[in-house]
Amino acid sequence: MWTSGCLTHRAHQWERTDVSPQVASGGSSLVIVGDPGAPGRTPAAVARGVSETLAAERSAGRNPVVLWLGDNLLRRRGQLDCAAASSVWTREGIDELASVVRSHTQSGGSAFTLPGEAAYRCGARASLRQDSDHPATQPGVHYVVDLLASGATRVASTCNDGTCTPLAESGNGTDGPTAQLVFVDLTPWIAGARPAERDLDLRSLDALMTALQEKPGPPRILVATYPVEAAGFHGDGGGDPDSTVHTLAPPVGRALAAGVFVGTIAGHDRATYASRDISDGTIRGDRVFLPHPVFQVVSGAASAPDVRHGWRRLRFNSSVALVPERYTPRPGYAVLRLGETSAATLHAYRGGRWQTAVVPVTLRPAERPRLVDVPSTNACLRCPELPYNER
């Protein structure tokens, strides 16, 4: 086991404020809602927070984009519920959250989605994607979306049936893309057995990653259900360590190592957290040295957060590779604002009130020197977050 800190919601790191703190205007914003599929009061509370945040973003002159990531087919306690496929959008709390996102798209906003592990295990990926009641859209199994300077979005490439459409030209006009979101469905690789028909999905994933490596473009952010390096229950050494750089599909791992992505967004781990750079975690977890800092924002607590499951958030059930700057197992969501100054704002619902924490990120990270300091990898369960030899 490697060095780890205790992951919890530390009150002194969070601001008790309204759900939408004052932020600078302009730029793009992403409202990230992860694992929203367990019915109950939690998704209803998150729906109210997301609604206020979307209104505040529009008031600040941004056109926010909603990312609906992860499992929709869950029971109240977060267990798999394949039978829910017939009534997924009418269950308690989820109906409110879906209604908020539908209102956003009907007023001209954008919302994109990826399926979670539950959809794969239930064989419901295609049916959910084609469901006209789904509050968000999925143009392809994998796909690329341009974030334009105007705040609008444009689908730049889609992958289906083993092939991908060519990446659209970025252009150099006043409304060219300021960033690209690269959506990849990793469930065929990670979520258990892979039937032969899923090989097409993996073939198109390889084709997309190769195209991104060969064609320069704006700063690119990887969007997936699974984190690249999870910090909680699904991290290296956690209770179910399926979300690490070691478990990534090889084409995605190669693209990361080649410096294609400046950041990553995910759900799945039922907490909300952000890291300026996950490089220490990838080095500890699988000796993967990234060519530049890569930020990570994880939002997986929209309906069944780890705070509801004490055993999931125990210290020895969390990652021993990565300790993010801010972490909470409370219900919530995240907002990533991209511009001259970019930052992730984490929203946590605690004691009937919202709290926020901000983690700065960058879209233009500096290249690392060829010789870097390697973080401590000594076996330790109760070491301090920053080992003595790194102070």
C-alpha cells in the first residue's frame, strides 16, 4: 500500500454561501452531474442547486453546458436496478433533476451524456441513448464537442459501429473553439466481460485517440464515466479499484501519456472532488509519468453519495495513490469554468445548506522537465498527506 491521506469533508476548506457564489463573467462553464440515478430526496436537492447555478451562469453571460454522467439505473441505496429502465425519468427526485436539465435545453442550452456501468450491465446503453425523454444527448458511442468562444457547442466528431467521422476543422475565426470535450464510453472495457459485439466500440475508441494524437487542436478535456485516477472508493487500493490509470483502455492511456489531454472530467466515484494535477497519483498507481499537469474534476454524488454508506468512505476503502485538493462525500455537483482564469467550483449539500470550494485549474499547462521528483511511494496507511521528505 502507498501513502494516503484521510478523505473527508473538512469544514474549514469550504465556504458556507449561497449555491451560486459571485464569479467573473465570460468564458464557458460546465455543470457536471454524476451518477444521478438513485431515487429519493438527494437528487431533488441537487436539482434545486443545479437550477440556481444554471440561472446564475446565464446571468453572468455564460451559456452553461450540462454534463450528465454515469448511472441512471440505481435503487435508493445505489445498487443496480435493471427494472428501472421502464420508468427511469419518473422516479422520485430524478424527475426533478431531469426536468431542470430539459428546461435548460429547451431554452437553447446544451446537455451531453455518457452511460454508466449499470446501463452496460443491464444491456440498456442503446435504449437509454435513444430514449426521447432522456434530458441529455449522446451523439455517438464516443464523440467530440467543441466549446466555442460564443459559449455555444458544436459536435466535431462521432464514433459508431467501429468507425469515427473525421474531426471537424477547428478554424481560427472569432468563434473558434476554446476547448474540446472528448467523450469516451469506457464501460465495454472496464465493466466486466466484453462480448464480441463490443469490439467495435473499442475499435472506434482506438481510431478516435489516434486521430486526436495526429491532429493538433484546442485544449482537450477527457470526459468519461470513470475517473482516470479516482481518489475514493474506486481508486487504487480502494474497495473497488476500477478507476485508475492502470485500468484505462489502452488507447486512452496512450493518449494521456502523449499529452493529448489537459484535464479530465468523470463521475462514478460517489463523491465530489478536484485536483490541479493527478500526476503524483498516476506515478504512485502505475508509474505513469504524464508530460504536463492534468487536472481532474469528479462529480459522482448527485443521488447516492458515499456519506450515505459509512463503510465506503472508511479510510482504508479509499485510494492510496491520490489525495485531491478538495474532497467531499456529501451530495453535490461540480461546475468547471473555463476562460482566462479557469477553476472548478465544488458544491456540497450539508446540514440543509450548500457549501462551496474552489480549485484553480489551467488549460495551458507547462511541459514538465525531463527529470522530475518522484513522490513518496513508501508503504504506509496513516502517513500525513504530505510526507516529511516532500515538505
